[in-house]
Amino acid sequence: MRFGPAAALLALLAVSVHPASAQQPSDDEWLDAPRMGIMTGFIKDPQAPGTIDEWREGLGSEFDADDWVEGFRDAGASYLVFYDKWIDGLVFHHTDTTDYHTRRDFLAEVSQACRDHGMPLVIYWNAAYDSNPEFAHWAVRGEFGEPISFSEVWPARLMSLHSPARRKTQDQLREILGDYGPIAGLWLDVYRGVWPATDEYSVRAFEAWSGVAADEATPAQGATFVHRTLVDYADELHVIASELEPGLRFTYNGSAQASLGRVDFAQQMLQRMDYLSSEGHRLEATYEQAAGASYLIRPMETGNLVSSTWFTPPPPLRPDRARQALVECAAAWCQGANTYIAISPQHDGTYAGEMEIVERLGGWLRDRQEILARSEPWRDIGIVVGAPAPSYQGGVPGRAALDLYRGLGSLGYGVEQLYALDEVARWPRDLSEFDAIIVPDVAPLGDEHLSRLRRYARRGGELLFIGRGGHYNALGQPRAASAIRPLTGELDPRRIDYRAGTGSRVAADSAFGLDYVPANVVDGTSASWASTDTPMPHWVEIELPDPGLVGTIRVTGRRGPFLLQDVDILVRQGDEWVTVGTYRDNEAPNIDCALEPPRRAEAVRVLVLRESYRGQPRDVADIEEIQVLSPEGEVLSPMVEPMYEIEAHLDDGHDLMATGPAFAASAWPADVLASFTSPLGSRHPLLTRRRLGRGGVSWCALDGSPLAESGPVLEWVAEGLAGPPTVSGHDPDRHLPILRRVDEGLVACLIDIRPDEDPVATEIRVAGGEGESFAEAAPLGSGDVVRSSVAEGEVVVELHPDPVATVLVR
């Protein structure tokens, strides 16, 4: 350590997996990262004038599938994803299942061109949403009997997969695989279901499955039924594929991030997928999503919409779109992910500028593809996302890990996330490659992985726990103190109160992230509390600073298309919670609960049983504000401040400013390297360290996201753990480095995160790790202007990211 002087689903989801879906990830060449795919086809804008019947007249009058595919191949694309059926239900091949198809068999022409040019063809396809008017009576219906639609902007009906729509969609897939092959992959979009549902098909299937009346189902039963439906249907699709196209590779939109959501369901679904997909479309999202490529067992891709919209015809391209697309794609390719480029044709089937961008992207990748393909992450610091059990029913709190990944990466460290889930994700085999490993607050960890971290530290590694890191097992349950004590000693972290003095104390069953903390319900702003995306009910409660007589409890829902529909309001009197308000089928944005007569209370709890978003049920509860008023209208729940500034006092006499919230520890049998004074006036350690074997275990009081956002504190902590960053000298607010290891040395990709501005040259310094030195640098592709020299054992490299530069340092 280098911190200066003081451093001296439950059984219900346990269905069998069809053998075709249990196979290991495909070694097909078109999936070997980094690759560029093309996603394209014709989609009518549902908000544009005219009907689909009118729109499809003359569609593709200049369309030439051979020109399309030949152009994609020459530009460097490795596969093509073609829209056969969007959520509007219009089918682009000649089908016997419906008259709702194009007059021209576009799929026949595209598949023939793909065969002629050796281009793997992936079918974009919707099984769950379908607005074919012939299928309208098979739609899922909500609690009020209305068909469930995708959104107000993109109206499309959700089909019940327990209705005859199930057979219709399967027959469509049989046509595709039997008549248009070979087909390389199936790309499922918006593969989802909802509960509660009141249509006859969903109700009958639920009651047969559960033995419970549908209107008496708990949210957990409804969620499990939906998940089981999707898993079973995926198995049926695999059976069809095994008969007609045994090599078919499956994915669904959002699968690359699904493992961080409802883990038990995701684990069941993802083992049925051969590669994983996500939608990026902007630099920050693409960078964060592609970070998963290092831990996911299966190949992954992230999407980049190059055209101005998904729809035909698209508006003209923005002038800076080519530069923006390049930084987004480079962020994926340089982290080991594939990218699909989404482009929308004109109504006549030609493109207006998109192909020039595709050619530029393909040329950039072609110059660097070979060396990126054999690279792996440069491992300075590892960040633990978790290692949940497959039956873990919550979502993995990965936001803090992503914030640290971005923050440390921008400083110039080689960073890798560590996530493990059976058949889905895995940690690196050898943790000794990392200079340091960070465990964020409440990351779920099984005993096996906690033991690996203990061995890592004993053998010389530097381990940092943040907040309650390491204190939760693989099921997300608190560990016994004895289990973590060998690593941290007598350490019992607790979150510090948000406000000094007489402010209200606010708690909730869960929080979606630091932007949605419980204290937001009494902060007097438009910020909201939001629960995690786990089955209802969810609750938030306010402990009053002084018990008093309560006359009204006013609950304000989150602004936007969110609606609190079923809510119970309770007050605490002594040890007893008393229900004072029951609201069902609420349609108002605010709920005013008048207590007649007024009651003396010590705390107030709002229990959310049902919420909707754009009319569709969701498992997240959202509340903007709760006011507890006396009979005279006096506010009994004073505002609190959800975040606060803290001044960190370092052991060398310097001070750094950081942002809370933070944790306090009951005891810290370790060296205190920095401390701070909380808003309550009490003194607490900010960072401690104790030796463990040949290494050390540190603890940080700042939560993961606040630490990542407290720049000077993060720099100080990172350098103390892992030494100076591998790359330095750049401006983190302008350039983002991504580091990869190859046999020859280090590949550094420097991305201009403001590509719409004039390019800025930058000089970086690259230092090797312990026992490793560099002597020269060379550009990797055309356009990468690199000048280098050696100074004080480091390679000094002048780069001109325009908007991306790549260099090999050896």
C-alpha cells in the first residue's frame, strides 16, 4: 500500500434446459469480437401520417438486396440483422399465418443475397408484441380490461403467449427457418410479459399453473408466472430451431444487462441464449455496457443507431454523426464487445449518407481488428460487481461498480469488473494480476468468492471494502459478523444520518440508486425516491423528530407517467403500526390522507402495493414527496439533505473535500489513514488499513458512487492502493483511455468524449507495472499520429485523437 507515512427463481423456475440451448458459447467466426454487424430494414413511424397499408405501397421501389449485402460486406460487416417483424406486426416475408405482410417478399431477396455473399443472416423478430389487427383479440388485457400496449408513442399490443398467438408466432418462425435458410441467428426484441393480466388466456393459464385465482395472486406469484412463461416459450423456440436450423444462435434485446436485474430469472433465460445484446447508442451507455464483455461467458454486442431514427424514411443525418458513431463503437470494440450499426433506409430502399459512416467505421475496425481480437483487459484494479447465487431474487447493485469503473478508467487505470453467475459470468482465474481489488457496498458474495479475496490479500494483494462490502452473502442476506471478521476485524458499518439536528429520519425497503434515495421524499425538491425493480410491495417511512398529532399525510407521486394505484398509509404508535388510509385504483397524482380524528404518531409509513407506468404495471415504487402535517397544517416532517459535503483529513495534514453519504464504523482495529467530521459533528475514519498476510485490507467510509465522484479523494485512494495510473497526463474531462494487454505490450485507445468539438492533441505518459517497462510506441491504424519518447522510465506519447487514437506501447 502506498498511502504515505501512515501506511506503515426458486424451485418454480427450475425448469429443464433444452440440450440445444445448454451448449457453450458459439465459436462461430461472426461472433468473435470485435465485430461489426448491420441492423436494418423498414419500420413505419407510428406517429407519422397515414396507415401501414398506405406506407407499404411502393415500399423499396429501388431496393436491391444484392447491393445492400455486398456494400455491408465490403464495408467490413460480419453479419446482418434484418427486420422481419417489428412490434407493429407487419411481416416482411410471404407467410401463410396472416394477410398482414408486405406484398414483396423482402426476406427472400435478403436471404438469397446473404447466401451469395457469404453473409451470416440474423432475423430481428418479435414474439411478444404484435399489432396485427387479425390478432387483436389475443392481446393481454390489464386490470381495467384494456389491451396492454408498448407505449403511448409506439402503440403496439402485447400478445398473450397463452393464446393462439403462441402457435401463430411459432408457425412464422418455422416458415423463416424452413424456407429462407440458412439463418445464423434470431434476435428477439422486447421479449417480456406483464402482470396482473385479465384476458381469458392469461387468467386460465395462471390458475392452471398456480391453483390460485388470478385476482388473488400476489405480485411475486404474478412475476414468477410471467418469467416461467418466457422461459418455457424460449425452450419451445429452441425445439423448433433444433429441427430446422440446428446452428441457430439466439439472443434477446437487453440480455447483456439482464444478469444485473432479477438474477434468478436472468440466469434461467441467459443460459438459453448463445450471445447477448444491449442497446447503447451513446458513448456513456456503450462504454458501461461493453464493460460486461470481460466477465460474460457468451459473446456480447452493443447497439449504435447511426440514422436519425429507427423509422423509414429517417430525417437527414446530423453533421457530427460520423464522429459520434466512431467514439461509441470504439468504446465497445476496445473492451472486447461487438457492435451492431442500426441504419434506416429511405422509403425507396436506398440510404442517404449512412453507408459512408458504415464504411468509415468498418475501415477503422479493420486496421485494428487483429490486435484487438487477441487482447484482454489491462488489470490494474478489479471492481467486484458480485457473485450471487442463481436463486438470488434481487437485482445486483451494479451502479456503484460502474461509477468506479468509469472514474478509475478515466484516471488512466486498467480496470476490470468481477462478476460471477453460473453459466453466465465468471471472475478471472488469477486474481494476482490485479494490483488492487475493490468491493463496493452490499455486493452479494458467496463464501467461495469471499475466500478467493482473502487468499488474494494474504498473498500480497491490496483489498478495499467500501461501506458494507463483504457483509452480504450470495443471497443478499447479511453475513454473520464472524464470517467477515478475518478480513476486516471488528467492523460494523452503518450509514450516517443524513442531517444533523432535528431532521426527519427516512428509511425504505430498498432504493434504486443514489439518485433515488429515501431522503428525497422530504427534501422539498422534484427528486424522487424509487425502490429497486423487485416484486411489490415496497415501502418508505419517516420517523418524526418529535412525536405529534397528525392531521393529514400528503403523498405526491413521481412526476411523469407514473401512478401510485394501490397504497396503504400507516402510522406508528408505540410498537404498533396502524393503517389510517387504504387507496385502491387511485388515478390522482397526489393522495391526501386526512386522519379523522387526528392521531398522535411517532412515524409514518407509505406502503405501495401497485404502481403503473404509462398504464402498465411495474415493480418499482416511486414517490416524490411525503408531507406529514398537523391538524393546523404545520409540517411535522422537516426537510433533510440527501447528500452533504464532508471534509476529509489526510494523515499527511492535507484536506480533501468529498460528498456523502458515508458510513460510520463501530470499531476499526487498523491504521486510520484519513478521517472526516460528519454533519452530526462526530469524527469518523474515512479510510483505514490493516495488514493481512503479505497484503492488506482497507476500508472506505464513502459509498462507491460518491467515492467515484469525489475526484481528488478517488485519485488519492487509487494511488494508495495500486500506485500511479498506467496512463497519465491526459485531461479526464476530455479524453477517456481504454487499456488492453497483448503479448507485445499495451494497447491504449484514447477517446475524445466531446467529438463535436475541435480535436485537441494530448501528451500522455505510459508506465509499466512492477518489473515491466516500455521503450517505444507506434500507431495502430491510419490516421493515428503518434510521436513518442522515453523519459524517466516512462514512454511519453503525443496523440491526436480525431476523435479516437490507438497506440501500441511496447
